[in-house]
Amino acid sequence: MVKYFSKAIGAFLVALATQNLQTASTPSSEKNPSVILEGRVTDELGRPLAGVKIMLMGGVATRWEAGSAVTNDDGIYRFDPVPNGYFQQVESVDGTRTWRNCFGMRISHQDYVAEDKQDWWDFQIPFEPGTYYRDLRLTPGGRLRGSIMSGDGTMPAAGLDLRVMGIMDLNGCASYATTDSEGRFCIDRSLHAGEYEIQVNDPKENYAVLSCVRITVGEVASVDIAYK
């Protein structure tokens, strides 16, 4: 049996968590071997892309990687069986409640990013046995690396957690890195072309902005930052 599903809005999923869930038994925490997720990943010309990592993220406020797969030479990824994300109920128009296995999805590739400029998609998979499909279309992106020096500029800022946040039309796109012993950092996946802020990933520092950078398709942006 082949089923298709659509994206669900993250806020809607969170709202569902507040519903009274005692009206039906909770699905088993064991993986259901009869539920499969697969899809095809292509570039902007429709050619298959190999080596794209697909990550399924569980949780609501705190997210974790529930499972991952990598596309083959035909651009195909497959989760067989689908891992467990988090369980929610959806109420139909007739009042019937059914359980859904809910996830966030992320991708990672050295040269490509999602064509729709999204870094995250929320969606649901029914527990009804079948194969569910989600295809993705990617386009070339750019890379980011840099170094951060502290004090008078001679001491590397080692072990500094960073958050690279998209701004303007990339609001919500986020990547993370930690500087090494030499103060160097590198985002290990391609980024959407556009403007970003490099921030200290620490709420105690109010996510202080260290620098701004523009990512260009096919290029590696390199920044040197002084951190006091």
C-alpha cells in the first residue's frame, strides 16, 4: 500500500501535544517493520544526488536524531523500518483520533542545500502499514570557515560554541560549530546563499553577534574574528 503525506506546521504539532491523549491506547514504542519511508533526492536539473544525509529528528522542545540514511547513486534514501520520533494524535472531522509518528527532517551535504531555502521540515507518518514517500530537490550552496582569536588577538578562542543564523529571507536557518584548539571552525555542510550572523551559542551572553558574513554559491567564505 502506497501512501503520501504532507508537511505539518511545527506549531500545529506542538499544539497537538496539549490534547487529551487518553482516548486511545499509545502505539508500541517498538519500531513497526511494516512502515517504510523513502524518497529521491535530485539537483536543480533533476539529476539524482548521492551522498546526501537525511536525518529524522524526534522530540518537541528538545530534539534528537532518531535515525539517519544516506542517498545512493540513484539519489534514493530509505528508512526500513521508520524509527520512532514522538507520538501525537490527530482528530478527523468525525471526531476520530488516530496516532501519528512525528518527525523533523534535516539534510546535510557538502555542496547542496534545499531548493525551498528551508533547513527543517516537520511532518507526520501514520502507523498504518505502507510505504510513504518524500522527495527532495536541492540546489548548490556555499561553505563557511573561519578562526576566532581572543584577548589581544594572539590567543585562540578554543572550545567556543557558535551558532550561525540566517537573517532576512533565511530567518530560521541555523548551523552550529565549535572552535578547535587553534580557534578554527568550519560548518560541515553547505549553506544557503545569503546573509548570516555568527553568534556565541550561549543564552547567558544573549547570543552575542561576533560577525556577519555573506555566503555565495560555489564559494567558501572565510572570516577571522576578534573575540573579547
